[in-house]
Amino acid sequence: VQLQASGGVLVQAGGYLRLSCAASGGASSDSSMAWFRQAPGKEREFVAIVRRSSSRVDYAESVKGRFTISRDNANNAVYLHMNNLKPEDTAVYYCAATRPLYYYSSPTPGDMRYWGKGTLVTVSS
């Protein structure tokens, strides 16, 4: 599975941004898909995850109520809709996939099998 995240830009606090992740090269539709982020000088952290059927999603507490994860299996895509952005959301955002049929409600980076290159989101105050 190859993953490619895109959509990161400079945005003002309070703004909206949508990140996209394109998946190819394998049975990504059988995997749970997640977004992680890594701020400068910090460890990579979980943001959101969606089950392969979209029947379940989970979020980190820091983004609940502001971010929404969704997926389009027909087009092998996953999205992260980010509302009311804050300066502390500034980070490189990564798309990741689990092994097929696995789901974690609060995954660690080690739980994910596939990673894409990140996309930088900068939120100015």
C-alpha cells in the first residue's frame, strides 16, 4: 500500500482545512485508515482513525468536535476535515494504514503498517 497525503498549507487560526490521502498499490479498502501528526520537537501522535467500512471512527481528545475523518473506498481516499484550527495544530500530518481488518481506537505509531509522506499544516495566530 502506498499512501500520499496532501493539502497542507498556511492557514489562520479559526480557519478550515481539508487534508487528503490517496492510497494505491494494495488492499487499502480492508485496512483502517488514520491520521497522525508530529509537531516540531514532539513525538508523532494519533489524530483520528476510521474503520474500513466507516462504521466506526475515533479521535484524539485534542481534536474532538473540530476534526472529522472520512473515507471514500471507491476512490481509495481518506480525508481529514479540520475546523476551528488552532496554532497548536501546527504539525506535519501523516496518513497511515493498519494491517487488513485491524482497528485500534487509539493507535500508536507502531500499530500502523503503512505510512505516507507527511504534509505540513501551519496555523498562524
